[in-house]
Amino acid sequence: MKNKHRLKNNLRKCRFEYNEISQQQLANEVGVTRLTIHSIEKGKFNPSVLLALKIASFFKKPVEEIFYLEDYGLKEKKK
Amino acid sequence: MKKLLNTTNKTTLFLCSLSIAGLIFTNTFFLMLKNRIINMGNVEGLIDRFSIPVALTYILFGFFHLSAILTLVLQLNFFKRDNVLRAFLFFIGIISLLMLFGDTALVNDISKEYVFGFPNEFYILYFSQAVHFLFSVLMMILLIGTGKALKRSEKKVILKDDSVFINAQYIGILSGISGLVLITIFSALYPTFYNPPVWALKAGISVICFIAFVPYFLIILYWLVFKIREKPSEWYDEKQFKDLAKSSLVTLGTSVVFLLILFVIQFSYKSVLILSLIWFPLYFFFILLLFSAMTLFFYKQG
């Protein structure tokens, strides 16, 4: 049996809790474009470890509090 | 910045209005000239009477185009949002500016060759006038729209800007399409001309490539001016790098298929000699179109 994982995040919640900063403000802080933040929030783009750590450092939270793995199905391993 | 943009917006709008009036004047002159040539009237008299006003109108067109392109660049820098109309105007504005020089050569040719019959240069001249007119009208629409937006908007702080990146992809798509379409049309029409020399084909293809590529070259140059101060590793953010890598892979795979098709055509039909002259421009504009379209697709997709 093999688990399939997907990277999920609480970025939107973190922004809301952090004085409701905009995607653009966060993008400026971590040195990426606004669309990259938007894509991460939507789960369409997985950030690098460096970017994930930068985001976590900005919010002063451990990285796993913002990014976490979610199982989304079990797949029978073919023999 | 906002004050400068406001000034250039107003100046360009003023010049744009004058240009539209000037286009009506020059087109009336070209129509009169065409009728005189067809009716074998006094062509020289008409040219003598109108040559200076038409030349002055063309100088006005030149100033309008330069002012419009400056305004577009400033808007690109100020609004920080991608706008298809703005990208299209940047593309067509550069082409229209280049065509102003072409018009001068065409009118010069017409004034010399009309004695041998109706010059075909008129058709190119009308096409060129249509491009100038389209640019002027669309520019006026954009200026009126952005004039209102400018009053209520403040400059946003964006450290990692993607507006030039997105606009470069739009312009790449337009350059690719226009290069492919114009080369195909020119190559298809070329054999229908009476006893056409090969140099005319080479010259025609070179001019088309130049006109279609210059807008893309200029936007890339503009982007490089900003990026040259940064390290190459900081030119894109990590999502842009990933999107560029994906579009490069698609482009690489498709380019092999495209070249294979060209090779099979050339291998199977030896009479298609024209292909040996145009295969590279076709390949180049196809790659430009595909790469820009794919990059934009992956970037917008998220």
C-alpha cells in the first residue's frame, strides 16, 4: 500500500492573523511575485524549502505550522 | 512618476487627436493622388502642392508615436498590472512607427513610377495607413481609460515585478503570429509575381522578420535594463523559473516535430525551393510563439 500526499498550507489564515497583510506585501517580504504567493495559497505551486522557511520566518512560526502534508488517497502497489 | 505620467498622457492624447485628423488629411491626399494617376491628370502639380503639408503631417505622426511609446513604457512601470490592450499597443506602436519610414519610401516610389501605370505600392500604403489608424484609435481609448484610473490610483510598492515578464510574453505571441502569417502570405504570393528575382524574396523576408521581431526585442531590452543590476539567479522568482522550464521542454519537443515536418516536405518535394530560404524564419517565429504562449499559460494557470 502506498500513500499519496499533497502539500497543503495555512498561508491565508496566517496572513489574516498577521494584520491581514496582502499577498503583495508578503511577496515583497519574501522576494517573490504576488502570483507565486497566490499559487501557493491555492495549492497549485509547491514552494521550495528556502521559500517555505522564509515565509515561516516572516510569520515567526515553525514551518510545519504553515505547511503540512495531507493524505489524499491510498493506492494499491502493483506487483 | 505620477506627475510625469499625467503630463505624457495629456500630451499624447493631444498629439493623438491631431494624428487622427492628420490621417484623414493624408488619406484624402492619397485618394486624390490615386484618382489623378488613374485619370492621367496633373500628378506633379498635386504632389508639388501637397508635399510639404504631408511631410509636416508625417513629422507630427513621428512625434505622436514616440510620445505614445514613452507613455506606454511609463504606464507599464506605474500600473504594475498586465493589460492586453497595453501590450498590443506597444507591439502595434513599434510596427506603426517603422511603417512611417516605409510610407516615405512608398510615396517616393509612387511619385516616380506612376508614369508606367498604376503602382501596386498603393495597396501597401493603404495597409500601412490602416495600421496607423488602428494604433491611433486604440491609443486614444487606452489614454482616456487610464487617465481616469491614474487620478484615483497610487503607485504600489512591488519589489519583484512581473508586469514586464507577462507583457513580454504577450508581445512574443504577437511577434510570433505576425512573423508566421506575414512570411506565409509573402511566400505564397511571391511565385504569382511576374518573373520575380530571388533578391526580392530575400529582401521581403528580411524586412518582415525585422518588423515582426523589433517589438519583442525592445521589450526584452527594456526588461534587461532593469534586470542587469541583479544577479541572473534573481531575474525570475522560483515559480517563473519552473514555468520557463516547463515551457522550454514543451517548445523543445514541439520544435523537433516542426523541423521534421519541414525536412519531410523538403525531402519529398524537391520543387519547394522557397522552403530552403524561409525555413529558419518560420522555425524562429514558431518557437517564439510557442515559448511565449506556453510560458504565459503555465504562469497564469497558477
